[in-house]
Amino acid sequence: MDKKDIKNLKRRYLIWLYKATKEALDKIERKFTQLDIDKFILKELKAKDKEKRAEKFIAEFQAHILSKEMDGIGLKYEGRQLKPGYYFLDLKLRTIEKTIAKELGKKTLEEIKALYEKEMTERILKNTEHK
């Protein structure tokens, strides 16, 4: 194998490692980012439903938000401390990013992050069935 082949193997491995770790961390973090949005939407829905015609649905949405919040807390925290598994994923992702920058350069790290974001957005847009 020549140097280019070795570099390509390293690049693919680092991309895979970044993707797998980022997905695992995002699975937890998205609960919290969604909560910010959901709480705003809930507030707006309550304000706009002056006739209380959607009250049942708004209450269901509010219960869904509370459930999501409890799930997120359970995945991320153990009491007031980060769960060791979450803490490890966060450390691992930061270390993978540092390794990519060292092995392939900061520009490549930014490219890999952009590829990941594009892939996740495409998955959402291609998904026609809500699960």
C-alpha cells in the first residue's frame, strides 16, 4: 500500500468513527434541543387557541414534551452528574475531532462535519413515514 491508500483508509475510518459517535451523542442531545422548540410551540399554541378547540391536542402535546424531557434527563444525567456513558461519548467525540484535525487537517474536519450535517438532513427529508 502506498501512502495515499493508507491516508484514505485512515480518512474513511475517522469519518465512520465520527459519524457513529456523533449519532450516539446526537440521539441524546436532540431531546434537549427539541424541548426548546417544543416549549415555544406549546406556548404559541396555548396563546392562539383562545376558543379552547384544540385543548385536548395541546394537552397531549404537553404530555409528550414532559415525557421527552424525562427521557432526555434519564439518558444524560445520573442525579446532578452526567452519566458516565454520556460523558465518555462527549470526550470521545472531542478526541476524534482533534485526531481528524491532526491527521487530516482542520479544513477536512470542517468538511466531515458538513458531510455529516448534510447526511442527517437528507435522512430527514427522505423519510416519508413518521415513526
